[in-house]
Amino acid sequence: MKNKTTKNLIEAIDKKYNAINQDKNVYLEGLLHSKTINYWDYVHTDALLNLQIQRTNLPDEMVFIGYHQINELIFKMILWELQQVAEAEVLEVNFFTDKLMRVSRYFDMLTSSFSIMQEGMDVEQYNKFRHTLTPASGFQSAQYRKIEFASTELINLIDARFRKTIDRDTPFEHALEHLYWQAAGKDYKTGKKSILLTNFENRYKEEFITFMKVYNTKNLWSRYKELSEEDQKNKDLVAAMRHYDYTVNITWVIAHFNAAKHYILATSGDGEATGGSNWQKYMHPKYQKRIFFPELWTSEEIENWGQNLD
């Protein structure tokens, strides 16, 4: 049995390297001289654990840094799943559903983890070390913005005040200027942007526009519309899409909102976010009604989106 297995493996290796016109013996010799792998080398433990660099001597800043770095790692995993849906040559309904539920579970985990933030830091410490972060803000998570771009058509991310003036023919740069989160750092009467928003755009604007162009026809909703009429009515898929939409745009956002409110509106705080953003207006779903898949919700559900959650 063992010899048969070895023979099958050698045949499979031959097939793999012959297909790319490579000599398998070169690769086998490389394997002969390679080192055995260790867990700490494979996941780069030492590098990972040296990324938590505090700006103060306050102990709970370590919680804050570690928590947000974990969030970014999870965002990366979410984008990895969304990319697979975007690039699937043949998109099957079960594959689509499974990927949506994977991503939803990540957001479920992120939602429940806010208890670590809300109960895991001393309010007084937070309101001391957070001033050393100015003008940085969690608002500046580029990966989260990419998750939004990869999830829905761009029109659904436009500030509700400007949606009637923007369509699919609108230049991407103009659309970017009217995304809902611009409200966190822009005076639309004067056009003046806060340093929070200016720094964010200086770093990521071109990257965002490139990403927006790629996902303009590959986002979750666009891929859903490519399915057959029968598949679009699949109960499990529709339920998965609604669950994902509600989890990201209501459940997770409200958990984030409440955690922020716990610290920023505390008696020792000044009510302003570290980046000076109008965080309550842009974050709470009842103001912007961020909905990835509005066609999957009733008019009454959309009307009541984000209401009675505080």
C-alpha cells in the first residue's frame, strides 16, 4: 500500500512539473536540502509579536493596539474570501453561499469582540493615550473601505444626500469625493477637508480608485446578478446575503458605535474622536442607511434601517 502511494505521488509530481516544463529532480533536490519547518517560523511569530509599539507608558494602550491589529488581520481574511467570489470563473450558488457565511462569521467574531474594547480598557487611561494618536483614527482603515467596495455597487456607498446626482457613468474620482464616509472629515459647504481625511486620501486615493475600477463589475452584488434567475431565488443564498448585509451594516457598526460612545462620550472625555471626525453622523446606520443589497430588502425594512438600536 505504501509503495503504491509513493508511486502515485511520484506520478503526480511528474505531471505537475512536466506541465510547466520543469525538471522535477531539481525541486526534489531542493526539498532534500531544505530545513524542517517550525510553527514560529511558519507564522512569523517573532515579527508579529514585535509590531505592538506603544506611544505612551499606559498599560491599556497595548490592548488598543493589539485589538486593532487583530481587526486588520481579520479584514485581510475577509478580503481573501471576497476575492475568490470576484474571480470565480464559474460561480456556483453553493460556493457563493459558503463564502458569504464565512465572511459573516468573521464579522460575527468582530462584533462580539467589541466587549474586549468596551470592557477591556480603563476609560481614564484611554482618554489619556488617545490624544497621542491624533489625528489618526480607525476611520482610516483602508482594508475596511475595500471590503465595502468589494461588496456592493458604488452607488450604495454614496452619501445619501448626493445619490441622485451620481450614476454608473460618474468618474470614479468624483464618486470617491461623495462616499458616505467623507462626511467624517469634510465640510460640504466649503469643500474643506480635515487633516484626518487629507492624510487618508494622500496615502490611499489612487489605490482606492484602482480597486474601485476592478470591483466595479466584480463586487458581490454584480456577481449575484450574473447568476441565473433560479439561483438568484435560492433561499440559502438570499438568506446569506441578507445576513451578511445586516451583520456588516447594522450589527457590527452598532457594536463599534457603542464601544466608541462608551469611551468618547465618557464624563472624562470631550466627545470628539481622535481624528476630529463627526463620528456619530457617519458611523450610525440610521443616518446614511448603508445597505449593500437594497433590492433584497422591503421598503419598510429600508425605511427602518438602523432605527431603535441605541
